[in-house]
Amino acid sequence: MLKVNKNYANLKESYLFAEIEKRVSEYTKANPDKKIIKMGIGDVTLPLPGIIVDAMKNACDEMGKKETFKGYGPYGGYEFLTGKIAAYYKANMGVDLEIGEIFISDGAKSDVGNITDIFDVNNTVLIPDPVYPVYLDTNIMDGRNIVYMDGNEANGFMPEPDGYEGDIIYLCSPNNPTGAVFTREKLKAWVDYALERGAVILYDAAYEAFISDPSLPRSIFEIEGAKKCAIEFCSFSKLAGFTGTRCAYTIIPKDLVIDGNSLNAVWYRRQSTKYNGASYIIQKGAESVFSVEGMAEIQKNITYYKENAQIIAAALKEVGITYFGGENSPYIWLKCPNNMGSWEFFDYLLSNVQVVGTPGEGFGSMGDGYFRLTSFGSKEATLEAAEKIKSLLK
Amino acid sequence: MLKVNKNYANLKESYLFAEIEKRVSEYTKANPDKKIIKMGIGDVTLPLPGIIVDAMKNACDEMGKKETFKGYGPYGGYEFLTGKIAAYYKANMGVDLEIGEIFISDGAKSDVGNITDIFDVNNTVLIPDPVYPVYLDTNIMDGRNIVYMDGNEANGFMPEPDGYEGDIIYLCSPNNPTGAVFTREKLKAWVDYALERGAVILYDAAYEAFISDPSLPRSIFEIEGAKKCAIEFCSFSKLAGFTGTRCAYTIIPKDLVIDGNSLNAVWYRRQSTKYNGASYIIQKGAESVFSVEGMAEIQKNITYYKENAQIIAAALKEVGITYFGGENSPYIWLKCPNNMGSWEFFDYLLSNVQVVGTPGEGFGSMGDGYFRLTSFGSKEATLEAAEKIKSLLK
């Protein structure tokens, strides 16, 4: 008889968003006249800039003509796109990449999820707590030994390597959910650790475009030695509003060779066997992001979200709430006042000022007592929420 | 130190297309005046019908406006598309599907590659030889026990269950590379076998739209009991020319419960953890395939390719070459004349009439002595190749 992957039984059901939905809907039912402000979503809301729309429409037209029709593309993506990404890294991060080190895909979640295919089950995985739940769940599915690294206010929710022993290390900066960003020094400590142990760092840089402080690294490859120990995941989702359009890229340096295995070559084998490349149309849209006009347009959108973050941060500061992030990140991570638990504070905000956020314990047990607010809503809604939070917590 | 997945070392390097490329380029270099006709590609060449192009362009425009912008979509795809697929199955195959049984993705190769995630390593896999190499390689990557089922002229390259013991069974009909198609009776034997053993059939129906003989099943779910033992993979690639546009779907019936595990629920958990849904734009294009005009347009393209297949088949028949497929399939699988090996015949065709096909042994050892020709070229090139093959082999 067929045996199903038994590790799936070890996954915890993800109640977080279902539970939020349930509590909001119960409240709305009991209070039909109250308007809810959603500050919990991790999804963008601004439309795609016209230059991206036009690039994709042109590509659609190409698909409709025999002379310009495109069938299967390169497994790792078209060079018109990987070349632009390499230039972006050179210009913004001072990082030299070969185009063969950049793999285009439909989404960073796919790549973060699929990357574990190339690692043996017998590796120990280090995962920060709290963090984006995909790192944890994908490794539970594979049955790996997982060690949590506690994030707390003392380490700024960015755990340091001392005392941990692992082979695969997940790092996320700017962090989801805490909005914390690695300094060069703290990131270098991880690179040195990985090099010494022959470990690999899986570096999730999905929110790199939100970093405006030039002293902070936007890519792990800004750190010396990282090309020998790190894989970086990045996405057009938050860079350019592609959450529903779908495009991302993963960088695996050719210098990343562990025990004689080129991880670039192993990942290429994985992708060429289990993936047929990203849509030509979408890749043409992604290419236009890197034009002068495209960059200016997406920068406008990022600035809009960052202003929202500043509005929330200013409100929290005014009423003396401890918070993290919000400066080089779309996320604000606040300490619930009066020692409230995450869900307690959720209910408190919902019932008093009808603002919905995300309870921190949804991102790991160390998140209890904390709460995530996001800046992806409209300016009007954000201003209104900030005022209401201030009046409630002052 | 990080341990890489050691099963990758057991993969054979895929020399097939590289070797074809090498031999063709050497020949072209030595004979710069000769024109090569490519009859080996498995990629479509006709452009997308206008109605699909328009649907995608409209979706691009929606993405550019705040009111109609789409962020993250449902993990399993939008109901506007799954609903149309369910109606297509009802109308064409007489099969009732719930929309929650249909999962939209970026490609059948992704789904066929990723589906093994949900199975334990300790399962025995039955794989026909010759066949599409992805079934084999993905299971080698996972380290499963693999049993080959020999395809030959006696069983029409569609092995039967007698004498085999397996838990996961790959079937592909219309078959790549042989063009063979299951009859209801032969497919029912596999369904009965799977039900009796508690095995699962992974049914690759990527070429179902090429079946015009109403006596042949286009979906495994036309067979009684299949909903309790089969998963079906299908694609817009060959149905509607989406090889570069990327969209596919996988059907996992809710009745498919093995040892208390709903495979539909387990796959949903896999996809919601490691995938963020297919692009809204592409799903809108796929939806338009099912409109009256869309269906008429894609049928025109499929007819065009099938006429090509008929041209090749007629030529082979005229000169007395044994062949399979070509009738309800875009592929023609021929027995190399005079007991030539696959590569020997490849060189023979290339050097004498400059026609390039695919040596059968690229699809498994049982393919040696056979050769694949495809119908995805232009009518003119196909006619020219047919004439040349006739003059050479008569």
C-alpha cells in the first residue's frame, strides 16, 4: 500500500489567519455599523506601474505572432532579465554576479520551499523564532532536525551564532515579522560561522528594497566570504508589487562548493528536472522594473509604504509603546502594552478601535506578547488607524 | 558540515539533447550549404490565438489599476479557471469534478516533479520504459526503489500490470515518446490493480487534447474507481500552446484517501506551504481557452499538428516502416530500419537527408532501435521531411 510522507503529520495546522478571520467576522456580525481597518496584511495594494503593464502587454502581443512567439525558455530564466538583475546588484550593492548565478522563478516561496530538495535529510537546521513560517514547515515536511534560535529584545530579534550548531541556517533581513535588519557586523558573524563549519546560509532578502540606510547590507553578498556559504532569495513581490503577477530570483554563487558539490550545479539539476522556467510574459514585465522609469515608479510605491510605516511608528512612539522595524522595512513589531498576550491585544485593538493586526505568536512562540502591523494599506486607512491607536493607548 | 542530497549522484547526466545539438552542429560546420529540418522538438510553434492574447492584455490592464489590482490569489487557483476546467471535463469526458479537486499551477512539470514530496521514500515506483524522463529522475532524487516496466511492440509500449508490485505507478497517455494511447480496457486493468493494492496512479494526460477517437479515454477518471486511486496531470502547454506562457492543472479527487490520508488535503498543505499560486494574468489567459472562440482556435492548432503527424505517418507507411502513434498524438515512434540502433539511425537521417529526430534510447533502454519524430514543426517543413524520408528509405 502507498505510504504517505509521514512527516506531514508533524506539521501544526496553521490556524493564524483562519483564527483572525473568524474573530473579525464574529465582531463584524455583532457590530455591523463598525468599520474595520486591516493592518495585518502582508500583501501589497498599489497597482503595477504603467511601464510594467505595457511591457507585459507587448510580450502578450509577441506571443500572438508566429515570428515572435516564445515556447519553452531557459530553465534559469532569460538573459534579458538575469543580466538586469546582475547590473542592479552591481549598481546598488557593489556585488558582482554572473548571470549563471541567478535563477528566475515564479516566486520566492517556491524557491525557499523547493531548495530543501538539494539537502540531505540528515542536517541540522537553525531557524530564528519568530520568523516567516515557511522555513519551519518545509523542514518539518522533510523530517530534518530543527533547532530554534530565540529572538528577543536583547538581540533585537536577530539571534547570533554563539552556542548554536547547525548545517543549514535561515536568516531573513529585513525580517518578517519583526522588521529588524542585520548590520554588517552581525551578518559577518554568521558568514564567518558558516564558513568555519561548512554550513550554508539561506538568506531571505525579499524586503531588501525597503532598506534606505546605506550602512545596512541589502544583500548577504556584500559580506566578504558570503559567496562561499550563502544562497540569497529575492522577489519582485515587494520590490515591484508582483504578489499576484509572480516572479522571483534566487542567487547561488558558483563559488558555493561544499564537500566537492557545487550547489549552483545541483540546483540547476533540480530546476531543469522539476521546473520549466518562468513565463516569458512575466519575465518581460520584471525586466521593465530595471529601466530608469521602472525604478523611479517602484521607488515611489516603496516610499508610499515606508511613509505609512513612519506614521504607525510615530504614533507608537508618541504613546510610549516599544516597537521594532518600520524604518527599513514595511513591518512594525510592537510589544503589547500592559503585558498583554498576542491574542489578548488583538481582541483589545479590534473591540476598541476596530484595527486588525497579526498576533506575534503566529510566527513562533517567542512572538507571544508581540504584535505585527504592516504598512501595505492605504495612507488614509493608516492615518486613521494611527490616530485610533494613539487615542486608545495614550 | 552541510550534507548535500546524495541521491543526486545517482542521476545519469542527460546527454540526449546536448549530444543531438553537438552532432547537428558538427554536421552543419562540415556542410554549411545543407538545410537542416528539425523534427525532434517537443515544443509547439504556432502562436497563441488572439482571444488568449486579448484576455491576458486585459488582465495586465487590471493589474495597473487600483480598483482591479490583484495581489496574492488562492493557492489552488482562481475559481473562474477551476470552474471552467470542471465544465470541460463534464462536457468532453463526462467526468464530474469539484473545483476543490483541481489545482492550478505554472506547469505540469512542476506538479509531476513536486508530487513526490507527499509520498514516503519507502514506496516502490513503477515506471514504463521508454517514457518521459522526469518520472525517473525525480524518484532517483528522492531515493525511491524503482522498477522499470518494459514497453515493447508486443504490449504496444503500454506495459500491463501482471507481475509487477508497486505503490506509485506512472502512466502517460497519449504517451511521450511513443504516441501510444490506452484503451479503456487496458487502463481499467491498471485502475483495478491500484485499487486492489492501495497504490496510486500518477496519470500524465498532457496530450489528451490530441485524442479524437471517441472510444479512447482522455481522462483516467472516465474509468470506474479511478477517483479512489489516481491523480491526473494536465497542461495548457500542448492544449493551447502555453509552453512559454506556463499554466497547468492537477486533479486530486477528494475520494482519493489512502490509509486515512486524503491526498487532496496533503497536496493542498504542500502547495500552500511551498507555492503562492499561478499568475493572475496567465490564469485569465487560460480561462479564455474554454470560451467558444478559444476552443475553436486551439482546435485549429491541434488539427494542424495532427495533419503533420498524418503526413509523417503516411510516408512511413508507404516505405514499410513500422511505427506507433501519430493518430491521437503529436508523436510518431518508429522502428529503425535494418536493425539500426537509435544513434546510428540519427546519423543516417542527418547525413543523408538532413532530418533531425530524437533517438529512442534517450527515453530509456527499451527505446534503443526506435526513433521519435514530432509534428510540432511547420507544414512545409514536415512535407519536405516526409518526402526526403520516403526517398531515402524506399
